[in-house]
Amino acid sequence: MADDAPPGGDGDGNGDDHAAFGQLRAQLGWPAGRSIPVAELPRWLRVVGELAARRGASDLAMLADEAVRDPDSPDRLYDLGYALIDAGAPAIAATVLWRCLALVGESEEVVCELVSALESALAYEDALGVLAEYPALRARSFLCRYLYAFNAAMTGRLDLTREALGSLAPDAEEAETMAGTIAAIVARADHVAGVCPLDARDLRGWHYVLSGGLLAHMSPYGYDEPMHGRYAWLADSLGHVATGLERLARLVRPLDLPCIYAPPGRDHEIVARAASIRLGLPIAPWPAIGVPAPGLVVLYDLAQLPPADVPRLLARRPEQILFAHASPWTTDSPIAPDLTTLLYQTLVAPWGESLGVDPDTREVRTTPPDERPAAAIAAELAAHPGLDATDTACDAPAAWAALVARAWPPAPGLRARLWAGGPVPSNRFG
């Protein structure tokens, strides 16, 4: 089989679907998919349908089959692209929607959906490029002007963001929210002017400008290239968590908060108990209704915040601080913590099940989770000295202190989303 031939199963549906999808994404996914000749697109879409059918995604398989039968139908391609975004394959969706846009021309609906796919694939430069090609569309579409301003910010082009902000005159509540998002980004950039360089290496500065939150620790692994301060796969340690708690304590002690809250979940409970020991603050019960404020809300992993609790934390109340030890950087989160220790793609908790090497056999084995009571692990965590100098080599304490002096504590108001990626590049795996 040629390298660019579509992958196939083994005839009985038991092929290596993961490997097949990897090849499909490499060939049909953005940006490689733009080079596929139009006449060859149906055979790749046929593979999309076959893989979807084998995974039980019958609706997606049906849409792919319809696009195979009628590959010049904008409606078929649009519906398939939309479904591929929902299915978690935005890079493939972008190629499909790119072809759809070539068929329909200047369509707000298709441009916006293509931009959505590119954003989900962290291809912000390409999203900005698509929007730049349609100035007349931007002139008549508030949504396209907003997306242009947003993607400009996500690529570090604040000059374009500022220019576009003046054209974002909202005429509806949803538009007012979008305009507010851009205005807040510009305001935060102005607020840290002279403190943060906001260049292609300033992960902390951009994290604050885009999300309103502070990033306490930057990974030294692959710092110069390719990660620039983010973690890819991290087997978390008590040292990482303890370092985050130590930096949290320095920031919140002067605020004289009354208590600590933790949403339901063993991981959150462990970190909250350790914070309680370090800060000498009592843990208050997570409220069944209402908002946990004033106080310090402690999470282990932002991705583990129960969805039902997100609306309760959208507004930052007076004397309320939201801390998450770890936050994902490859997917959007509905709210950004006021302070997070680190950014990761894949995370294993220090007390969770993990892979390790047997010291006797040198074979990889699964290490069982630490099933001690949460209080016992929290006590050990609270007493831990934290990371050593090697692991904090890229934390730049002077730059951190300057940012804290300018941007802490956060003022009451709506918390921003935590956007995936940003102007500082990092390699994403898988």
C-alpha cells in the first residue's frame, strides 16, 4: 500500500482502528488534507464512514456515506464537517469544511464552522488567515469580526485585536458577551504592559492576558523546544502539588480568607486538606446550593470540576479565589482558575494508578493507586518540601514576582474561559 493510500480494515472489521485513524488524520487532517486532489476526496471520506461504523457512530457513518455519494454537495460536506467537530476530529473536519467553502464561496455559516474546526485543532494562524480573506464578510458579520479579533489574540497579533475591537458594537446579549471577551483581553494586555513581553516565549504573560489567571510553575522539560513551559504527559508528584500549594499560600495569606471549599471528588479533597493544613484554614462543606463564597475553592484538576458546579463559579465573588493545581491546555475549559500550578495535556495523579519500572526485572508494570485515607495523603503532601531546583529551573522568580505585583489579587467579575493553546507554541501529542 502506498503511504498516501487510504487505510483499510482486515476484512472482518477487526483492523487496527487506532492506527487507521492515525493514518487518516495524517493524510486527510488539516493542513495536509488541503493537498488532496478533489477527485480523491471521496475515497478518504469512505474510510471516515468505515471507521465511524466500526466504532458504532452510525450517524457519522451515514453522513460520510452521503458525502461520498455526493462530494460536490455543500450541504453534505457541511453536515459531515459539523459532525466531525462534535466527534472530536476537528482537523479532519477542517479539510471537509475547506472543500465546502471552495464550493459555496463567501458564506458566513461555512466560514464560521471552518474557523471553529481550526480553533479546536489549535490552528489559530490558519483560522485568522481564513477570516482575513473575507473583509466584506467581516464588514457585515459581527460574529466574523469577533472571530477575527479573537484569533488575532490567540496568535499574538494584539494590534489586529485592538483594531477589530472598535468595530464590535454589540446589538444583542450574546454579542455583548463576545465583545466583552475581546475588551477584557485588551484590558489585561494593557494592565501588564511593561511587565510582560508578550512574545512567543511568554507563556505566563499570555496565560494571564487570555484567561485572567496566573500560572505558578513552568515545566523545564523541553522548555526551549518544543514545550515552552507546558507539560505534555505528566506523572504528577507530591513535589509538584506541594510547590503549587506553597505559591498559593503566599498569595492568599494576605487576603485573610475565612475557609476552604472543595467540590466533590477524592483528588480535590486531598489537595484541599493539604491546603487547610498549610494555611490553617477550616474546610467548609461544599454547598448543596448557592455559591461557595467567600473563601478559597481548591481543585486538583480543573478538568475534574463537575459540570453542574461550573455555573456557580462563573462569577468571581468578593473574597473568593479559585485555585486548580492542574489545568488542561489542549482543550478549552469553561472557566479559568484564578491561579493554577501547571498546564498539562495528560495527567496522572500522584496517588493514582500509574506505570512504573520494576527495579528487579526492569519490566514496565502497573503501580496500584494509593488507597490510604485522603487525610493521610494530605498530611504527607502538606509536609512535602516541594520540587527541587532542577524542576523549578524555568520558573523565573523575578518575572513571577513582577506579574503577581501587577495582576494579583483578581478583582470580582466574570471569570474568562481557559482557551486551549495560544501564541506560545507547544507540541501536542496523540
